[in-house]
Amino acid sequence: MELILYKKEINFEVVTDEQEKSYIEVNLTEKGIKNGYIDIPEKFSEFFPSDCFSDRATGNQGNPIELRFGNEIRNTDMRVKSSITISPRARFGGYFNKVINAKPGDTLRISKVDNRVFEIKHTPSS
């Protein structure tokens, strides 16, 4: 108590239980597989650089990020599809349907490799 009385301010150390994750996981849907979309909940938008987003209506593109998956690399920006969904502008129909034979309920883990580089890994549902 004596220490508090003689200090002009108290410095608190903030400790959080959640560390910043280096990956996010999204489930594939039938519609997403058919059309080649990766629909990501908007709550994960901070996982990506803020300047990579574009508005669906204006057509202006954001700065590209690199997505690595299978043996391919795509440079794309991220579209804000709605208030609840974001998605890479690039489409993945060939990868979903011909390479990994994706099924609804399969999971994609998107890992941050570097600030603008992300890797996508597929995990089939049980």
C-alpha cells in the first residue's frame, strides 16, 4: 500500500488469454465448392492486411495478397461480399472439384506465412 501512495500513476501489465492465431479455419459449403468460393466470416477480416480489401459495388481492387494451395499460387485481393462474409476474388473451382474432390463440411485452414502470404490446407470431413 505504501508504494501506491507515493506513485503518481500505476502501470498495469495487460495479459490476454488469447494469443493472435496464425491461422483461421472455414468450412466449405456445397454452393462454395460449386462456384469456387471461399466464404470467410467477416469476423476474421483482421487476419488479413487492411489494404487488401475491395468493395463489391465499386469494383476498386485492394492490394493483392498471395494464396498458396496445392501446387498453385494466386495473387488476389479480398472482396467484402456482405456485412457477414469476405472472400478472395480468385476462384478455386478447379482445385475444389478436380484436385481435392472437396465435399460440403470439409475444412480449409488458412495459415499466415508472412504479412501478405497465406497457405491453404484442406482437411476432409470425417
